[in-house]
Amino acid sequence: MVRRQSMKLPTLPKALTLQEKKYLLAVERGDMANVRKMLQKAIRLKDIDINCVDALGRGALTMAIEGENMEMVELLVVMGVKTRDALLQAINAEFVEAVELLLEHEELIHKDPGLHSWQKVDPDTATFTPDITPLMLAAHKNNYEIIKILLDRGATLPDPHDFVAHPNIQQLLASIWYDGVPGFRRKSPLEKFMILMRVAVMFPVYCAMYMIAPNCATGKLMRKPFMKFLIHASSYLFFLFILILVSLRAEVEVIQLFGTENMIKQLQMELKKQRGNGPTYLELVVTVYVLGFIWQETHEIYIEGIRSYLRNMWNFIDFTRNFLYVLVALLRFAAYIQQAAEISKNPQTRFIPREHWDAFDPQLIAEGLFAAANILRQVLLIFRGDIV
């Protein structure tokens, strides 16, 4: 038998009596005389609940604060109406005078180490989440005057749990991160996948639009953190894919697998002429990326300054990576010049097999440095998270 667990239902506001409705209506209208009479009568006869709330969960103090009626707030507090989260309501409304009054009242009724008035409110019907504090709410409202009042009275922020950021900060960061892709977290896995694939496939178009027209709708969208991350990740993964294709000599493999007999025969003839060849199309794409990396590091030095740039040890690794790629390009150029000169003197040197090349041939050294640069790039990806 499965034992059914009883569910705790939220405590809903009680239905108001006719006198309580008149009492809240008088508070909302600012009728000081009638409210005073009703409060005095309630203290003697207990005919109404002075802490009652309407269907929206608003009590007398909340209505007085919303109406910015300082006299009414003072009357209700003096006559013993429970403040509950009235202080938070006053801060949210930026009602400075009410904040000062409610703080003074809180100092009189609060006893350490008990809970404060706003912490005793039922979370099921409360306006604010349990983790909110007066100082935090004042900071959210960016109200310097209220913040100073709270700090002068010793208000502090609670220490967060070990290694866990405050949930309000997490919510704020999430809203900033996904700005530009509204509702992304609520979409189905298939819809998320389609968005990611669309950005991954279209990232060259997005980048071109950002460079050509940065102030257009697409250009502004590219400045959003999540879209910027997707574009950067797509570009970086495409670069890694190109490196893999270059390392595997993909052009040769494709012709051998899918080429015609004439194409395969022509390829075999070309493979015998490995000396003095220029860069392939894939290698030119890698060159474009390397120039982009160099421009990125140069721009970072210009923005941050050389001293700040050198204080980050990761920048030394970035510099080494770029230096290796530049050295590869220089050696390949030197190899092309050297081999072209040798071939012009003796055309048969074009057909020398790779295993018979000189051990210090510039092209062999360049290929070794290219492999080292690729490994260093993988190290950056693993340990630093270069995509982020």
C-alpha cells in the first residue's frame, strides 16, 4: 500500500466582513477620522480584525503606503497594526518617510535572535520572496537615500551559501545572458537544437552583417551575450574542423573515395610532385583565421595596455600559439622559394619522395610546428575553455 502524504495547502485570506470592508475602504480613501474611530472600537470590542487583507492580499498598511499617506501609516503603526512586510512595501514604493518610521518601529519590537517582521510573512501569500532583504530591495531600486538610511542602522546582506551565488543574481544573469533569444530555456529540446543549428550554419552571414551594418537589427542581436557565445563557438568549432581536414589531407581523401578514374590518376601524378607546391584552399582558410587571432590579440593590447596584457599568463600561451602559426607561414614561404629555385635548376627534384627530403627541409619543419600549434590550441580549449 502506498501511503498518501498530506499536502500543505496555502493559507488564503479570510472573507471580509462588512465592517472590515468599510475599514479598508476608509484607509484607502485616507479618511483619518473614521479609521481612528474604527481602530479604537476594534481595540475595545474586537469587532474587526485590524490586520485583515482584501482579495488581493493588501492590508491597511499596504494601502496607506501605496497612497503615500504618511499620517495614515503613522496612525496604523501606533494603533498596533502588524507591520509584516510593510517595510519592504515602503522601500519598493520609495516612500522614504515611511521607511524611517517602520525602521524605528522595527527596532522597538524586534528581539534578537528572532525573525524580523518581513521574515514572518507566509511565503505562500507574500509579495516578496523569502530571500529578499530591505537593503537588497533598496539596491534593486537604486535609491541612494534609502540605502544610506539602512546602512546607518547597521543593515547588512546575508552571506551566500558556500560556492553558490545568490538566486537573485542568478536570475538577473540568466535574463541578461538569454537577452535576444526570449524564452530559450522554456523551448523544447528540438526547438533549442534548431536554433543552435541555424546559428551554427549561418554564422558567416551574421558576422558579415555585423561588420557591414553593426546598427541594423541583426547587428544589434549579435551584441547579445548568448548570441555572441553561439557565434564564437560556431566559428571556433569550424576552425577546429578545418584543422582536422588539413591534418588528414582531406582533399586527397575525397578524391580517392569519390573521384573518377581520371581524377585519381591525376591525383597520383600530383602526389609525386610534392615539392614546390603552394598552399591549398583549406590552408588559406586557416591563414585567414590566424590573421583574425593576431588582430584579436593586438586589439586586446590596445584596449587593456601592454602591462595589463602581460599580467595574464594565458596571453603568453596565446602569443606562442600565434607565433607558431606565423612561423609556419614563413617557413612554408621559404620552402616554396627554396624548392622552386631547386626545381628550376633540376626539374627532377620535384619528384623526390618525402622520405628522402633533407631532415631540416623548411616544409617539414613547418608541418611539425603546425602540429605543435594545433596541440597548443587544444590545450587552451581544455584548460581555459576558449569557446567561452
